[in-house]
Amino acid sequence: MTTAQLLDQLNTSALWVPAAGTAALGLTAGAVGSFAVLRRQSLQGDAVAHAALPGVAAAFLLGGRAPLALVAGGAAAGWLAMLIVAQITKRSRVPFDSALAGVLAVFFGLGLVLFTYIQRNVRGAALTPLERYLFGQAALVGVPDLWLIGGFGLGALALLALFWKQFKVVSFDPAFATGLGVPVRTVELLLTTLTVIAVVIGLKAVGVVLMTALLIAPCVAARQWSDNLGRVVVLAGLFGALAGAGGTVASHLLSYQFPKAGSVPTGPTIVLCATALVVVSLMFGTGRGWVWTFVRPDAPASGAV
């Protein structure tokens, strides 16, 4: 591929609109997902993603066709699933991970049943293929999706900044937060809501199966560079944005370079980019990277969390 051909391939809205959308998604998911990792609830995003499917299907059956309506339905179902998990954990001896797995399976099964019913019995279902929300199709992210991802992502980041102190103390020591008078359950519910938002706005781009990677991988990579929570959250957001945009561009260029192989799927390419960032950070991160630890075994910690 010549330089002129490369520039011609890059200079198109068919690339940069999806790239902007996935970058905004990665930024939001990376920042919000840092608190899921910190609270040792990494699989919460996976549960929300699977639980959102019946909400998307229900919104479609009720006449919703716009991205906002489908996302709202998915958010409602995901949020309801997390409330059910919280109640099961609170009112029984079922551990959190078992309750999470059970609710995930039930909601995901219901979602698949509704998806099958829609495909076979609802007229016009082919015009809004709901399987995009199952497997993801970032290449088809349009301007309305971009506004949706950007708007909700900006709102989630604003709430993250506004309640930073509360999120930080509750994530590290809920008992201490209670002693300070912080409404722990309310703060935890708000954190769950932010996770739901970060997940459902990304379903169309990367799908149910891969959405968890954008929540977890950026934070894992960022953790290798710093022990300070603020820096980790910022780095996780930047790594998520880089993985989103880089994966979209790489998928576009590979599809053009190897047309006989067919279209290279964007969602998996984004996840591979996020994985590459994790591997590089594990090797060269100045906080916990293997090379840095080998070269300077007595190096001081990079800062308090």
C-alpha cells in the first residue's frame, strides 16, 4: 500500500465516525471499569452486558427502534439484574459471584428467547438487526450512535469526578466510609449505575461477549504504570480510548489490505489492541512492569493509591 492509498483510506467519515465512537466508549469504560477492578467485581460488567439483552429486545417489541430507546431498555434490564443480585446477596447466604452467575444466565437466556421470537415473528426486524447488540458491529456505528456514546459517556465521567471522594473511600474501605457518614449503599448503587451506562452504550460497538474486555483490560494495563488511583483512572481511560480508536483503524486498514480474507471484525480487533496494551504494560510498566522490576528491584513505589 502506497502512502497516497493509505491517506485515501484514512480520509473518510466511514472510518472516523466509528473510531470516534469507539474511542469515547473506551475512555468511559476504562475509567469506570477501574472501580470495578478495585472493588474486585470485574465480572459485574459481563453480567450487566448479558442481562441487558432482554431489555433491548423488550424495547424493540414496545416499538423502540432508535439507538436511545434500545440503550434505555438495555440499561433498565442491566440495572434491574444488579438490584436482584444485591437483594439475593443481602437476604440469603448465596455469595456474590454465585448470585451474579445465576442472574446472568437467567437474563441472557430470556434475551436469546426474545431475540429468536423477534426474528421469526416481528415484521421489519431485519431493518434493525438486534444481533449487532449480541456480537457487536463497530464499523456500523453512525452519527446518532456517536452522539449517544459521547453524551452518556460524558455524563458518566462527570459523575465520576463529582463523587470522586465518595467512590474512593467506599471502594477501599466501606466500613470506614460508614463511620464517616457516607451513604455506602447509595454510593455503591451509583457506581453500579455508571457500570451499566458504560456497558450498554458499547453493546452495539463490541457486543455482549467482548464488552467486559474494555472495562477490565485498560485498568489492568494502567495499574502497571502507577499505584496512584487518580493516575490509574486517567491512564485506564486513555488506554481504553487508544484501544478503541486503534482497533477500529486497524480493522479498516486490514480489511482493505486483504480483501480476499473478507472484512476484519472491528470488535475483536479492539479487544486485541487492548490485550496488546496489557502485555506491553506488564513488560515495561514503570510501576509494576517485569522489566522495570528486574532492572531496578529496589525502586520505590510510584505513589500511594
